[in-house]
Amino acid sequence: MLLQVLGTAAGGGLPQWNCACPGCAGARAHPERRRRHACLALRAGPDRWYVVNATPDIGEQIEGCPDLLPAPGPAADTRRSPLAGVVLTDAELDHTLGIARLREARDGFDVLATAPVTGAVRDRLGLGAVLGPYTKVRWRELTGTARELDDGSTVTVSAVPVSAKRPRYASGTGPEAPVWSVALRLRDTAGGRTVLYAPALAAWTDAFEAAAREADVLFVDGTFWDDEEPRRSGFGTDTATGMGHLPVTGPGGTADRLARLPGRCLYTHLNNTNPLGDPGAEQHRHLADLGLEVARDGMVIEL
Ligand code: MLT
Ligand code: MN
Ligand code: ZN
């Protein structure tokens, strides 16, 4: 299985366009600290790739990843792409706005998402009707049962529930869905290796623990360093947990739990207030002592 990390930031990115916090100012002064919105590219087969979540940065993310660029070909027929589709973990805007940027797709593309997420993105956000005149979006259902990512692909994908928090734009609409956000269990049936991708994790459930135990590589919600970070930094009135993101450390923190797992663990979806955005921050040593990593834009993982 071949994965490429195209971005590792939470909503807003690093820096965020309207933010002067130390993290954003630091990323402007030190371009190597910049992070694009959290996204993973996943190879489904020869010249066929999917992205996990379609971020507002998707155009630049594709341009920065040679495997996702159109191959050379006849001058009379220039529009093509190895990008076959998008798999969604949730319906949040930082994970779905990029779908609209794919409107030029000549042959359309697939979107794999759970039923509540499809309802929010296709119907409530209106991307189904908006994109209809431009391209063909094939909406495919994602459930807890493993299904092939692509026809004939040895990579399968299934959903593990992680959060009931719905996007703000979808509040008060449609039936209550107890699961709005899922972790993705990506499995290479040929090699038998498994990746768990969880950019949002609201609670450490038994189902998540079971999936985490058998994963060879885990990407986990690193939005906030501790529970008070959103309030301390002044941009929110809620705790990290209240916002649907277990913090890395402190009460309810995920680091100690991840340290006990057999797989390789990397934090992703870092908010711009998270001290981990500064490579010189002392917090990195704490994670390194636990054997944990922070994912970086541009990482390639083959397993
Ligand atoms: C989240 O990760 O919690 C969301 O992206 C927050 C938001 O954009 O409202
Ligand atoms: Mn987010
Ligand atoms: Zn900021």
C-alpha cells in the first residue's frame, strides 16, 4: 500500500489567512512550517489514486504530488488525471470544499462517504446540483463493511464511527445521525497491512481501540495539544473535547493510549494554535519519548 501525506493542518491551514496567532505568524516567517489542510493520497492501482478528504487546497496538493499529475499524451486530448476519487471521513468544510474544485474532471470522479455525510455534502451543501452541469460525481456508500476502493483494487476501505458531531452548516437538518465522522480502515488485501486514518476523534471507544490495535500505521487527531487550548488561545469558548477532538495530552489525552499500541502512530490535522506546529517546541520531545510522531506534508509511506 502506498500513501502520500498531502497536508496535515486542521481547518484554516497553517498559516490561516486571517490569523496572527504565534503559530500562523511563525509559519509566515518560516515557510518550512507551513501545513496544508489534512489530506492523504492513496494508491488504488496502477495510475489510480484516491484522496482521503478533498480540502480547499486540493489543486495545490495535486500540483505538489508528481504521482497525481496528468501523464503526457496526445496534444488533441490533454485532459486526464490519475485522481479517481475522494473518500470522506466527515462532511466538515475543511474536508469537502475541494470537491467543488474538481469540477473540471472530464470523466467525473467517485465520492465514497457514509449516508449522513453524502446527505450533507450532496444535498445540504448542494454540491450534487451545483456540480451536475460540470462533471459526473458518482456517490458511493461507505459503511462498516470493507469494500474495494476501486474495481479490482486490492485496497479496501471501511468506516469506524468516531464522532456524532455534525457540521455547523448541517445543524437542524434531516434525521439525527449518531455517526457524523468516521475513521477509515484502509487495508491492502494483498499484503495484509492496515492503516487507520482518524483526523477527528471525539471519544476513544471500544470499536476504535479494536481497529487501532490491529493497524500497522495510524494517523490520529492532533488538532489540539491539550483540552484548554481553544479557550486559552482565545478563538473558542469550548474545550477541545467539546469541539469533537480529543487532545493529545492531559485529561482524556490520546498520547498515552497511542503509545501502548503496536503500530506506528502519527498525529495529523494540527490546528494552527497547536504548539506542535513549531518544530522547535519542547512538546515534540514528549511525543518522541512515547515513540509517537507528527506527520509532515510530503511524507511518503509504503507498507
Ligand atoms: C473540525 O475539525 O472540528 C471542523 O473542521 C471545525 C470546523 O471547521 O467548523
Ligand atoms: Mn477539521
Ligand atoms: Zn493562527
